[in-house]
Amino acid sequence: MSKTVLSFLTLCLFASGVLAAPQILLQGRPVASLADAFSEAKPGDVIELGAGIYNQAAVLKTDFVTIRGVPGKTHLQTAAIEGKGPLVIRASDIVIEHIECSGISVPHKNGACVRFEGKNLELNHVYFHDSEQGLLTGHEPGLVVIRNSRFERLGKNGQAHGIYVGGGELYIVDSFFLASKSEGMEIKSRAQKTVIERTTVASLDGVDSRLLDIPNGGVLIVRDSILQQGDQTSNGDMIGYGLEGYKHEINSIEASGNIFLMERNGSNTLLHIKNDQVVPYVVGNLIVGRPTAALREGNMVFSSREEAGLPAAPALPTLQ
């Protein structure tokens, strides 16, 4: 092959992005790697990850940093640091947006796209999928906010989940949690307050466990959302509450304006509350299945999707 032809092919490969490394900018300045960006960042800085696939991992220790990708084009794959994941955040007041992440697996079987060890985190427009875990926080994560995001096919041996939040407060809005695998739960939250609004949480064809597990009680609010438990799920509970012991001063449950699809083969329990310690406020919901008599009052209950006027499985209703 002549040098001219080889040079032409190399130029084409760079132009197509096959050989070109994704560009990383710190405050508009190019840096060589994710590790360099994280180590050089100062409070208030923005780290921009250009379009491309990243097999890099790093630890961030600087507060008040935004990590921003290109919508639909920035993808973190496979790499992990400290046996945890690609983005290990040991800092507070962090925003991560427009990042896709997949293929995260570590020896302890709890590899997470984001391992958060600081306080106050916002995830916006992230797509975390096909890994052991999407988000894993410490015991005191402060305020965790998830907006406009999608978590799909996550879980490992019942010990890793779509997300696991160890405390603080959790707010989820306009997001999707779908098809957790390996008996993982779509959402596990030990937060003192968990609020889920305009969000779809669904087993689909996943071999998952509970859709929501709130093991230590606290305030749970689920509004204007769709919760669907599929025929492959391994746990009869859609929502578990307080099952590992109550640890918060205020314990309450509110569920309103939701669609609950109880479609598991075998027994199906919409809400499993330890010792019936909390009287839930569950009204104004549409329920397909056979809830307990206590949950029939104040809700619309149907035996099938067809009777309820909903699309046939596996399609999901849309939020209005």
C-alpha cells in the first residue's frame, strides 16, 4: 500500500471518529484525560466531555463542578477506578448531565456509573444501562435530584440496583427506571424523604425484585407516575416499606394520580408495609390487578388492561 493511500485512509478514519480521541475541555481548555480534568478542576468549573466513547475513569475531589456531555453522543464504557466505577465523586454540589454509561462491572459486583461519596448531586439527562448499578451513594448524600433520565437493565445478584441512595433526600422527576435484572430493584432508597413524580418504573421483561424498596421508612411520595410489575419479577411486592426497620422520625406514604399495573405471575402485593405501622394515603390511582380491600377505596380498580382501556402488554401507558 502506497504512503498516499495510507495517509488518505488514516485521514478518513480520523474524520469518521474511529481514531480520533474524544475531546475533553476544562473551562474551555483542552485536557488530555478525564483524570487530568478531575485533578485540575476548581470550584465552579465546567468539564465538557465531547462526543465519543470513553474507556476512562477518575476520582473527583473538587466541589461545585459540572460534568457535561454532548446530548446523545457522550458514552462512558467499561472502565472503573478503585473497584467502583468510571465516575467516583468524592466532592459536593455536583451536576452531571447528558452522559450515557454502560458495561460497568467490578469484583464486588456493585459497579456503578456514578459512585457518589459527597453531598448534593443532580443527574440530568443521563442514560445509565446494562451495568451492575446506575447510581450508588454513601450514607449521607444530602440532596439527590434525578431529572429527565433513564436507568435500564441494571442489577446484580439482588445486591445492586438501578439506583441505591443511602440517606439524605431523593427527588426523581420525569424519568424512567426499566427492566432491572438479576433480582435488583429499580429504586432502593434509605432517604428520609423519597419523592417520585411523573416517572415510569417498570419491570417489563426483567427478572427484578421490588420496583421501589424503601427499607427504613421515612416520607414516601409517589405522584402521577406509572408502576408496572411484570410476569418475570421474582418478588411479589411492588413497593416495600420499612422492611429492614424504621430509622426516621417521620414515616408516611402518599400515592396519588398513579397507574399501577400488577402483572406478576402468582401473588402480587401493591404495598408491603412492615407491621402495618404506617397507614398509607393511597387515593386517585388507577389499579389493574387485585389489590387488598383497603386499597380499593378511593381508587379505580380493574381486572385487566382491556377493562381499564389501556394498551395491551408489553406496551406502557403514557403519562399525560
